[in-house]
Amino acid sequence: MENTDEILYVAKNGLSVLYVLENARLLSKRGNSKCAVTAPRSLRREIEKRAREANLFMRFTPLHRAIFAKWKLIVYTHHYLGFCFDRTTPSVYVSHGIETGKKTLYDTLYTYGFKGMRTPREPVYHTMIATHAAEIDMACREYPSYRAVVTTSTDAVLERLIFRAAQRNSLKTRLGIADNKPVALFMSTWGRPSLMSTHGEELAREAEVLREDFQLIFSVHPKLIGSRRTQSVLTTLQAKGAKVIPPVISWVDYMAVSDVAVSDITSMCLYSALLGIPIVFLGCSLDRLIPGGLVNEVVRRSSHARSVRDLRTRLRDALDRPNREVLKRIRNQFPHLGNAAHLIGIINSLVTTQTPSEAADNA
């Protein structure tokens, strides 16, 4: 077995690459610059390109080699073959976004469902990072053993977003975004209830009308990009002057310069809410959300558009009369917001921590 003093980052798909890079960027500032990344071979070129652009030195190692190596620490940004790696190596699940409380096919949280368990009494990971205390209660609803390994801290992507938002003016210049109109960011998750799936064609038809008052930017979940229908909509939007963020480009900078957002139940709406960006929801159904989840809270307390034609008025209202109560209520749920050192400290401490089975036995 190969023995290395590197941190290994595990990526499953294109979505998790952003979270790999931001966690690596954060940890490298505190002496953890020696790192490797493993993922399906199809992601190698994208990972290496984006790592170079972020000035990160990460060597790619094939999955079959990574599984049989001994690492200083393994950082997961997605549930992906965690049960196959050496169980004595410290491991942490940092998620691939703020937990939303969306229902899955099993009516449970994705992050804290069965995919995070080796057995009903043994989590796969030594530690799992939650961003707010309510996650822990939801996590333990079906698997009490999660209480032994889930702890609260901040999120690397969220910390990056806060940092970039503080550079808003210079960032707008670098991105080529003018100051003559407010920036409206459209955020779409994937699946049937998504913004693109339910309103994509109508948004493309109304883009010229919306552009009279707003600069339009679209961020679409990578799982939708391969759809011919989605590609047709995005091509039309671009032809009408909207900016479409490519799936290999981070949405962080574009959210940091946004003035208002249009959203479905994507977890990106929580990032927007935490920045104080007013949100207008379009076509959201509360029955898709778990009661008590933060997206449920944001959706219930934010503005809603009845249709795409109603968006123009709702966006103006959201800018003129932002709901400060949403920002206050959500921010109060994140005790470690803005404290990147807390997250780094938790991850660094794992090098000498106990195994997942020991943690579960001691719960």
C-alpha cells in the first residue's frame, strides 16, 4: 500500500469540482498545500485546468490507486465510494453545498441519508460538516449514529463567496458587467421542478423584455446541460443578450456581483439569502421541502412570481423593498459564518481523530 502525507480530495462529478477546489484553496492557506485529487477519468482535464487557474498544485491520481493508498486525510465533497477507502485514514465529508432540506426519492435528506452510512450504526466518515444546528436534528431522524460525527462549522464555498462579494466593484469590471442596470441571477437546479425545466422556454421568450430593466445571468445545474431542450433555451437566451455561466466556470463570482435573484428550490438560494440578495421564487412548491429546512424558511418568507411575465414587477419590488427579516433569520442559523479558521481547525484536528465506528460506539 502506497503511503503518502498528502490530503486526498474525492470528486464524483462536475458539480463537486467547485467544492474540491474551494476546500483545497482554504486548507492550503494553513500549510496543507500537499494534496491530490481523485475522480472519474472524464473529469481529469477539467480538474487540472481549474486547479491551475486557481493556482493550486494538485496531482491527479486514478481512483483505483487512490483507494489502495494511505493518506494523511481524505476530504469528500460528495458521497462516492467512501466505504472502499482505507477505514483507518481520517475522513471528512464537507458536502457539495449548504444542506437544503429538499426531499429525495426516500423523503430524507440527501447528505444524511443511507448513502452516508456504512451500516445502520456506522457512518462512513469520521466527521461530517453541517452549517447549522438544525441539520444535525434532521440527520439523526433516521440514523441516530450521525449525532456522533456531524458537527457545525462554515462552508468553504460560502467563505469564498463572502470574500468575493467584498470585492464587488472590481469584480464587476473584471467580469465585464456594467453599472447601468441591476444584475439578476437566475438559478436552476435539475429535475422536473427546476426553473429551466418548467419555465425555460418562457424565460427565453421574455428575455428581451426583462433585459430592458436588468442584466440577465443564468446558472444551470450541470445535470441539465446535456439536455437538448436546455441547450436550445440557453442558446436563445445568449442570442438575446443574457449571460450563461458555463458548467466549468464557478458561479461564485457572478453571485457576488448580483443585485437580485430568481430561484427554484436549489441550495444556491441560501447562499444568495446569506449575502442579503433579494430573491424572487418562480414555480416553487413547499411540498418538495422538508419542514424545518432553511430553504423552506427562505421560500416561505420571500417574494413569489405567478409567472415569467410577473417577474419584471416582482424583481423591481424586491429591489425597492428587500425583506431584511429573511436575511436576519437565516444568518442567525449560521453560528460560524465568516469564520474560516473554525472549519480549518476542525479538519486539521481529524488527523489524530478516532475512526467512524469508534465514534458511533461512543455515541
